Amino acid sequence: MKKMDMKHFKIKAKRFLMGMNFVDGFIYKLIIYTLLISFSYIYLYPVLFMLVNSFMSVDDLINPGIKWIPTVLQYSNYQRAIEVLQLPAAIFDTTSYVLKVSISVTISSAIIGYGFAKFDFPLKKLFFVLMLATFILPSQVTMVANMLVFRNLGLMTSQRAMIIPAIFGQGINAAIYILIFYQFFKTIPGVLMESAEVDGASQFRIFSRIAIPLAIPSFIIVFLFSFVWYWNETFITALYVGGQVTLPLKLMAFRSSYITLFPPGSPGSELNEAILLAGNMLTILPLLVLYFIAQRYFVESIDRTGITGE
């Protein structure tokens, strides 16, 4: 009887550790979860560092014995950062600008990607290669030419310098967006398009009534990518648009703005790194909120479009 119990215990233990086909066993799950936690810690460490240190006082920052737990939570760091960044207005202005360029580049990329995927025209492959080359070339290569063109057209130092190129499929990283739509539209069966043509549907009707509803996952991915890239872009935006049109650009001018608002000698005039980190957290907060709201749709869209991140 004891031998039977021992044999039964060994079978259950083996099944628990190894599973039926190893991938459902405890050892496999332990390895996977350990790797995921390790990789997530690498990515989350800078955010956790900024979050914790943004609540510290000057004394806590210079105290080597304090690493992760502040002695006192300094909420005033965020109050000063909000005041300097003019946060409510800055978020509204940044979101308004980023939405305009993101929606423009998403729509234009969809049209161009559909054209490459479903139409044959002379030099199609050459144009496709040139389109991809715009992503390979660094922005510094075309910077001078773009500035001259924008200046001659009267677009410099205005949001039109970013919006108009986005409308014509020349936005930031637009080649990647076009490629995403191209790959997705290529998967739509040609028989579906041909049957719509036989029924008398025009090309515009086919695109608007058949292709666009099927490409909703691609629209979600491209819009989220473009929104994040335009939000975080500072160099090109500052060069062509100028000023402090986005929240990251305001953050770059944070120190000088802080000194202007709190001159030396005034109460609370000392600028510590915790206030700068609070400004960083406030700058990325809208993107974090957007991710938590849209993560389910984003993951589903990646599954449906087949993007692997390679």
C-alpha cells in the first residue's frame, strides 16, 4: 500500500513540476515568470526611481542612507512643477497639437499603404523602396533641405510645418506606418475586392466600406505609435515649429522657467532634483494613462495584424 502511495505521489509531483508537455509545468512557468519580472524591472526601474525621488526633500536626496523610502513625502514638489509647467494648459495644447498631426499621418498612411497594396502602376517597386528609404535616412540629412522648403513656403515656426507633411504622408516615421497598412491590406483577399467591383462599387467605396473597417487594428496601432512619437519628439518640433508647443519642450526649459517664477531669495526658490523629476513624471503621465486605457485594444490589434516587434 505504501509503495502504491509513493508511486502515486511521484507521478503527481512529476506532473506538477513538468506538466503534461513541460510548457504547462511549474518549472517552465517559474522560468518564464522570472524572465518576465527581470525584464520588466529593467524597464520599470527608471520610472520607479523618478517616482520615488520626486517625493523627496533636499535632505533626503543628499542623505546616502535613504534610497527608496522618503522620510517625508514632499507633495510641494509636484505643486511647484505644475505651476512652472502650467500643466492644465500645457496638456491641452500638447494633446491638441499631437492629435492633429497623429490623425493626419494615420489617414494619409492608410491611403498610401492601400495604394501600394492594391494597385499596380509604373515604377511601383521603385517608389516603395524610396518610401522605405525615408525611414532609413536620419532626419539630420534632410534637415537643411526641409528648412529651406518650409521657409520658402512660409511654414517655419508654425504647426503647419509638421501638420502639412503629415497630411501628405511625410510625417515622423511615416514609412513605418505605411508599411504596417501595406502589410495588412495585402492580407485582404482580392476576391472580396473583385466581388465589390462586380456589384458596381467604386474604388473609394471599396476603400471606405470594406478596407477601412477591416483595418481598424492597424489604425489603432499606427495612431498610438504616432501619438507617442510626436509627443516625445523635441528636436524636430523645436526646429520647425519653435517655442514650447509640447509638454516635453516645456520640460526642457524647466530650469530657466523655474528660476524666472521663483527668483533667488524668494520663498521656495531652491531648485532641487526632486522637482525636476516631478516634472518628468508629469510629462510622461498622459502617455501612461493612454497606455493603461488602450493597452487591451493595442494588444488585440497586434495579434490581428501579426506585428511581432522584430
